[in-house]
Amino acid sequence: MDEKIRADFPILNDIIYLDSAATSLTPEPVLEAVLSYYREYNANVGRSVHRLSQFATQKYQNAHRKVAEFIGANHQGEVIFTKNTTEATNMVAYGLRWEKGDEVVTTLLEHHSNFLPWLRLREKGVILKIVEPTKEGIFDIADFEQAIGARTKLVAMTHVSNVLGTISPVKEIAAICKDKGSDTLFLVDGAQSAPHIPLNVEELGCDFFAFSGHKMLGPTGTGVLWLKDPNGLQPTLFGGGMIESVSQDEYTLAEGYERFEAGTPHIAGGIGLGRAVDYLNDLGMERIREYEERLAKRLLEGLLDIDKVQVYGTTDPNERLGVVSFTIEGIHPHELAVMLDEAADIMVRSGHHCCMPLMTYLGLKQGTVRASLYLYNTKEEIATFLETVEGIAKVV
């Protein structure tokens, strides 16, 4: 990416940021959009008839439209703004009607946000089935064929692992859900895919798609839940802004996304997310994908060449994105992360990455160090990172 893009992220003047899988940096145009709301038309949405409210409402509605177009949801469904992927997933877990004996199928690759809600449903008599990948994070489709049955109400899986970077076969799983019966719903956790690759939820074949704005250049406290059928999910919060009418005895829910967004929403955040989508579209998601693939290949190959470094996940660049977990023999992941920061101002994530069942499965009691790329990283930064890791590995 060019220097003009780097200029939009002044924090990069002082650091090498390789922690975008946790949260991405926020470019100046997105910050300007957020501040513009507070400075120029700060008003609640969908409430008042004065000009500030009308303008804010239009901007907020436009943000929903932009996000819908960004994920290819142009002809069906509804985009709901949430706080993050976690809230979006929980809205599905508690918005569906469950019966004792219903089944949920998920996997060992899942972030806690797409694991704990289903684990808790056991309290309602829901049966949880967990599909295991290989140690490289690759699934056998036959395992899903076996796990998904007549009582499976929902299949929930990540699109891209936030630990191993592996890409899940979501289109194939969607086809299995349809083959097994029209009542089997499919939720995709797109937190690690939406920021990095072109998407079309209609082509993916899922019923729910959840992701976070703060991982795709947007403000924190922003997320999205796309619903293929808004009438198939009950709201989980009730209050102002989500009703059409209320009497002493009954209420009528509003149409569209409003029925799921009770109370005053994160208006500035939603507008900022819309601007982040504009930013990504201006660059082009295919261009971003190709650029990150080249960086990821350099990163992966470089780490594999360093003695005492163990890389986790598949080494096939066609099966993964730019999220790479590794360890150095004899160094605790947290210690290594601190050493990278102190030696070369390199920011990485260390620990279990909110994937403790997966870490247990891989035998990684202390977790890993994770380097994750985004559009603002450069080949020079990757070279510095690899040189620093190699230097640390040589002295242990």
C-alpha cells in the first residue's frame, strides 16, 4: 500500500502494529466522520423532527445500507448494528426459540464468543456437538455430514480462525445444512474475514453473519449482525426506538433494523463504521486481499526458516489469511511479546486468544504469540519483525 494510506495512521510513525486480529487501527477519515457527528449534527436518531435529528437519522440509515452492500446483502435480510461480534452472536443464541433436545453444532476453532453462548444453552437442554479440525486447523467435511442431523437447529462456525488463520469451508457447510433440512440454520462468525476478503453473504448461504467494526478500521463498540430472515429472530432487548406502537396491553414491533436496536444506539460509531466501509471500498477488497496474501507469505516463510520457532496451522497460503501463531522454544509467549515491544516497538498478541478449548486441543498450555496483518503493514515491517524474532531465538 502507498504512503498516502500510511499517512492516515499516524500512530505507525512510532510502532510496528501486528495485532489487527485483536483490533485494527483507525484511519483519520473515520475519526473525522465520528467527530463530525458530535461537532455538526449531534442529535438522536429516529426520535425528533428537527433538522439535526433528521440529518443524523439519514446518516445512520446510510451506514446500514453501506454495510449491507459491503457484505453483498443487497437483496435480502437486514443489517443490525451491535456492539461487537460477541453481542451479535448472543442475539442469535437468545433470540431463537429453543426446545429440549435441539442440537447446536460448532467447532474447536471457535473464539469464546462463538462457543460460550452455545455451551450455556445446555442449561435449556440443548445438545452441543463439537467438530474437531486437524492440528493444522483443517476440517474434514464428512465430520459435519455426521454431526448435522434431524435435531440440529443451528450450526455455528468461524469463517477464519483468529488463532491459526485457517479458512473454514463455510459454503460447503451451508450446503450440508440445506441438504439436511430447511430448519437447520447456519451462523458464520466473520470477525476475521470481513476486514480482509471480499464477501457476499448470499453466496455463502448462511442465515446469520456476525462481525466487528473495530477489526475493520471502524470505532470500538461497533459490530454487525446480518439476518437473512428478520422474522425468524426475536429481539433480545426491549425499549425505546424499537416499537411501532404501545398500549397498556400490547405492543407492535417496528419494521427493519429498528426492532433489534432498542434504546439510543452508538450513532457516531455506526456512522464511523459506514465511513470505514467507504475507506475499504475505495481501496478495493480484492486489492487488499492480494496485498495481504503477499505479506502473509513473507511472514509465514520467514518464521518457518528460523530455528527454535514453531508455527501453528497450515503452511499452505491458499488455506489461510494473515494471522500467524507461533512460539519460540524456551520463551513464554507473554515474555516474547514484551521482548518484541522493547527490542523493536513491535506490537503482537500473546496468550490464549480467547480460544482456550483450541489451545488445550493443541497442547499449548501457555498459548502462542500471534502476529496479524492488515492493509497498513509493509514488507519492510515484516523484514524487521523476522530479523527481531531470529535475534531473540538465537540467544535463548
